[in-house]
Amino acid sequence: MVNTRVDLCGISIDNPIIPASGTFGFGYEFAEYYDINCLGTFSFKGTTKDPRFGNPTPRIAECEAGMINAVGLQNPGVDAVISHELPLLKKCFSKPVMANVSGFSIEDYAYTCQKLDACEQIGWFEVNISCPNVHGGGMSFGTSPEQAAAVTRAVKAVTTKPVFIKLSPNVTDIASIAKACEEAGADGISLINTLLGMRIDLKTKRPVIANKMGGFSGPAIKPVALRMVYQVYEAVSIPIIGMGGVSSAEDVIEFMLAGATAVQVGAANLVNPFICRDIINELPAVMQKYRIDNLTDIIGGAHHG
Amino acid sequence: MTQGMYTVTENTPLTSSVYRMRLAGDTSALTAPGQFINIRLDGHFLRRPISVCDYDAESITIIYKVVGKGTEQMAQIQAGQTLDVLCGLGNGFSVEKSGERPVLVGGGVGVPPLYHLCKQLIAKGKTVSVVLGFNSADEVFYKNEFEALGATVFVATADGTLGTKGFVTDVLGDLDYDYFYTCGPMPMFLAMEKIMRTSGQYSFEERMGCGFGACMGCSCKTKYGNKRICRDGPVLEREEIIW
């Protein structure tokens, strides 16, 4: 009997499989398709202080082995998340959920996190300082160690729950930013957000996406994500949630060997809404195949020897 | 929504660029005409959302136009092959609101989802008119099929090679109806919006990520709040649409 349990900042989760923010809504719509209590947890739709419609459409472009999105943090705002979304989630999900939060100023992040911290359903924060699809915020906080540390400090000052900082890959030295977050008090690091990309339509000769650029995700980015998880693992001693193109139990193990304690599944949810359940079901057999008894034992395994 | 493997039983051209595909498999997730399915194709990351033209207890008919690499690949699929399909997506048309003399207005590849709707309305004893708009006579499909259901069918072609020369709006002006349903390109919708005299339902198209409401890729604003074309649509009521 293999053990898929991992500890995520003091909260033990049944398995390390976590649907990524923006690909799973607030969970309850997926509960119509399968019992989402099989998940380790999930990271809910990026939430901001005020409601946002997001960017104009088209917001989606297909790529080789992936996709680009420029949704732009569409969400109902923190008050509606607390009054409407979380009660609906409570009816179908009995585990702690990860609250993904975004903002346009340090005050925004602190305001939204402080409000959500009071919700008992929330187990962790995942603070998104890396959204490539909004101007004047988001990713700009994630591209400088000083700004990343400032957001981390502001959120930590007003919250009681573990705080993961979600980093952008669109930087020169991701390890230094992770290190700055750790020193500012982050409880964990989550990476990677999407890579900035674009597609151009040959018929119209214009960018496919109305916002011109967007976040590239899917299996194509997995090697980049793995490399960054590996680098960040060397730089920090706090837990890492790895993501980027994960779509199988083998991918989960690969990310854990690179240094991830848990793994998020993003774009793959949009192609196969059952994929997280399928990965969880396949994981024990894949662990046996690679002679892994305890998943915890393999975290960072690629760094040893 | 269900996910399953479906066997292609037919994949034949109706015109030079429009194909009809029949798929055998579980159709229990289809609850209304105007819903769509989302098809996975080898070598393509995202699925292809295609409206359901007709269905019964064990088969689905879709009609699609070859417009890009995905649909080019679909056109090559042979009977006997299996496809991974998400079935029963979107809200579909609300048949209950039809009135007694509904008109169904289809433009080009927007025509297919109206077929099963027409079937249901006629089964309910409604007097159905159908207005089909195409560019040219050689692009026309399903005129006879709608007539066989018992609908009164009008065709408009932009070049006048079949039926009324012009657009669906050139037919609709003189027509008697008490409700409308439509699917087609945006310019047709905008022209209709100026002349339609009753309530009705528009079925929209948008570039989608997932097709089942998760990614927020196909959102639009309505008078009743933000909606996702894939899940809260593709059918919106005339009264709620912000043009």
C-alpha cells in the first residue's frame, strides 16, 4: 500500500494533486462531474478586491501542445466570493481550499487576503504576483525581489494562514525572487505562472487574442517549469507547489523529484475535466512502478547524489 | 456533461466545405436542441466545439464547416474511427417560449442547431417557418431536410442563385411569426436585431478554451450580468443581450 499523503505547511493533504487557479472556477461546477473531495485541495479562481470582467474576447488561442489565455482575472470580487461562491463550494467540498488572490497595489492584496483569512474553509493563500494579463499590477510585483517581498510582508501582516507566493517565469532570476519572498515571511512558493506568449492569425494578419499577448500554458512549458522548480528548491527551504504542463501521474512524480511538495494541474483540466480524478486514481500504480512507497520521500529527490 | 468515446458512423460532404458527421454513443447528456459537443482531435491541444444538429437515443449528427486545421483533420476521419467527446454542453434553445408560429433563422454553418429545434417544435404542433441564408446556391444544405420535417422553408442567397436574392432579412420583413430562434454570423444578428418584431433567442459563437465553463475564455456582458457563452449560453434571450 503506497502513501500519497503530503504535508503542506502543517496541513496534511490526501494527495498532492491540486487543480490550478483559473482552470477550476470555485469548484462546485466540477462537483457536478465527479466527487471533488478526492482532490488534495484546489486553488480557486483568482480573486481581487473588486469585481472584474477581465479582457475583451477573443481571450484564448491554441498552440502546439498548449494554449494562450488572456482572461484578465475575471472574478466576482472578494465580497461575492465570500457571500456566494464559498457557501456553494461548502456544499460539495469538505477539505480546506486554497485561496488565490491577485491585486493592483500592495493595499489591494492585503485587503483581499485579510477578508478571506476569516473564512474557515480556506486553508492556504496563494498570492498571485505573476498574472501576465493585467496592466498596472499582477506580474509587475513578481518581477522584482523587492516588490515581491513587499507584497509578501503586507499579506503576512494581516493573515493567520500559510501564504504561498505564486511566481512568474517571465523573469531573469526566479530563484532570487523566491528567496526574497522566503525572507519576507512566505510559507511556500508556487510556480510557475504562465509564460508570456502570442499567436498571429494569418488570415486577418492580426494577433489572435484581443489583448494581443497572453499567458502560455500546457505540456509545452513543462521543461521550463521543472527547471525553475529545481532552481527554486536549491534556493529556499520552504515548500514548493510546482506546476506547468502537468497532465499525468508521471508528471506529478517528475515535479516532486525536482522539488515540489505538491503539484497543480492547470490547462489539462480544460481539455479533460476529469483529469485530476484520473491522475489521483493512477498515482498509486505509477508509484509502485517506480518503487515509491511514500510520496513525501521523493520531494527534491533529483537533487541528491 | 458526459465524456465518452463515440464511433463515427458517417462523415460525408454536403457541399464543397461543409460536412455531416454521425457519431454513435451515449446521448443522455443532451437535454435541449442547440447544445454542442466538444471533440478531441489527435495533435490538437484544445477540443473543437461543434453544435448538435440532431440526436436520438444513441446517435448524434453534427454538421461542420472546414475553416482551419482542426476541421480539415475532421474531414479526413473515416467511418469506424472513434472520437473522445464531451457531450451535452451549453444551455440550448428553450422550446417552451416558442409561441405558435415561430421562425427559425439560420446563416451558413449556423443552420445545423436549428434542425433538431425544428423537429421538436413541429412535434409540439407549432407552425414553423425556416429562413436559411447562404452566399450562393452551391453552399445551400438542409433545405429539403427542413421541408421534410413539415416546415415552410425560405432561402436567401447573397448572389441570388437560389431563392430570394439578398439576406435573411430580405425574407423576414414580410413574414408572419410570433417568436424567433436564430444562429449565424454576427453581421446577420446585427441586421436582424434592427427588424425583428418579437422576442427571440440568439445562439452565439465564441472562441472557447474548455467549452464547459471553467476557463472564462468566452465571457460576455449581458443585462443580467456576465455570462459564459459555453455554459450560460450559447443561447441568449434577445432581452438580455448587450449589442
